[in-house]
Amino acid sequence: MRTLAIAAIQTAPAFFDSEATWHRFADRVRAVCSLFPHVQMVVVPELLLAAEAPLEARADWMQEAAVPIPGPLTDRICDLAWETGLWLIPGSVYELADDDKIYNTALAVSPQGEIAARYRKVFLRQPYEQTAPGSDFVVFDVPEAGRIGLAICCDGSFPETARQLAWLGAEVIVQPSLTARDRDMELICARANAWTNQLYIVNLNAASPAGRGASAIVDPEGVIRQQSGAGEEILVDILDLDAVTRARSHGAAGLNRPWAQLARHGSQVNLPMYAAGITPAPWQQDLPAAH
């Protein structure tokens, strides 16, 4: 059995105080390590370490909070991952890139204290977000478990995100978010994306007052395994990644096999907005043939 033990910490930053927020984050990670020694991966919400306060927006804060990657902040994260022996997905940060643009960037750091993946948010909330958009979707492997895809908040409103990550082999999408009023719609998208791509989605929102909470872990058949309230909470779950293989091989509810349909007929579908058809995913060669 391939499993991934994950802890999603629904929390909020100390607004506009990056140092205090760092200590809050580090304390919570260490607490998870102590309370739940079986956990392998810890996730926190979007822009937590940037100490962003969406309801008290400051026009200059994005520039003030932006950091290089790698840099002093990522060094701290890497040291914490090595100390605790955990995979860390520390939400996202404002990344000051070499091109002088600022991106909303999610990181995955290994227990060896190395940056395993860096993803720049592709789909920005318009017209509000002022960061530059990324252009590439990112996956990474957790040895002896499976492949993880990264998404951020309203990336989940675009079906292309989950479909591309699944095509790249993702069995879990980790999606840190920072959302208030439209949270109900995001949860609908999370369930739909999980079911139509037959993978887990860990959609972690910020706690009140930064966000509306309602974080959720959704299984490969679109069923919500856990959902939080609005305040500070930790969702701890053991994701059975073989359930992804079963759903993709035999169908959700034993019936629905969309990847087999795409492999069989996808290349024949005319998609004007993409100027191409659909090609089978590389990992599909390991699944039973469509009949």
C-alpha cells in the first residue's frame, strides 16, 4: 500500500509581521511533528509566510514582503524540514525573481532540507492580484509514496490546472488558498477536479480572520473526507494513493473511466481553443487497455 500521511494546518498569519508569523509557523510544524509522529507532509495556507492581510490591504506590502528563492527565508524553511524530518509545503510566498517581477510562488521542501519543487501561480484572481503569472505546472515525487502536483487558490477554478497536473502524473494536488466570500464555489471546484481527474485534492484555506476556512481533503471519487470550520484547525489524514490507481483503472463508483476515454478518442476531438486534440498521459501505459 502506498500512503501519504499529511497534516493541513488551517491557520492565519500575524498580519504584516513576517517574523512573528515565521515563529507561529515553525511552532505549529514542530507541534505536528510531536503530536502526530506518523505525518510525512505539512501544508499551510497561501501567502502565510508573507504575513498578508487581505482585509487590510497595503499597497506596498507585496514589494516589502517579497523574497528571493533561494534566500534567507527558504534557508529557514529548509532547516526546519531537516530538523523535523518532514516534507514542508509552506503555502506560498511573494518571490522576487531574477527578472525583477514578483510571483506568488509555492514551494515543496524535502526532509533532507532541499527545495524539491517551485511553482508560480498561473491563474491570478482578477483584477485584484498584482503578481506576475507563472507559465508552467509543476509536480514532484515523494519516494515510495507518489507524485504530488502544486496549485494555488483560484488555480482550482480553471479545469486546465487539475487536468494538466493529472496528465503529468499527479496523484495528489496540494492547493494552499487564501479565500473568503467565494469559498463555497472553490469547494465545488475541488470536488469536481478530484472526481474528473481521479486524484486527491488537499485544498487548504486560511483560518479566520485571514480567510473563511472550510479547508477540505477530497478523495479520487470526489468525496470529501474531511472539512474544517472557520477557525484554527489541523486536518490529519492518511491518503491511500493506491486508491488513485484503482479509480483510474476501474472507474469512480466502479463506472466512470475518463482517462480511458481520453486515451481512446481524445486525439480525435477538435479543440479550437487549444489548437490540438488530447494525447494520452504518459502514465496510462500502466493501466488496463480501454475496451
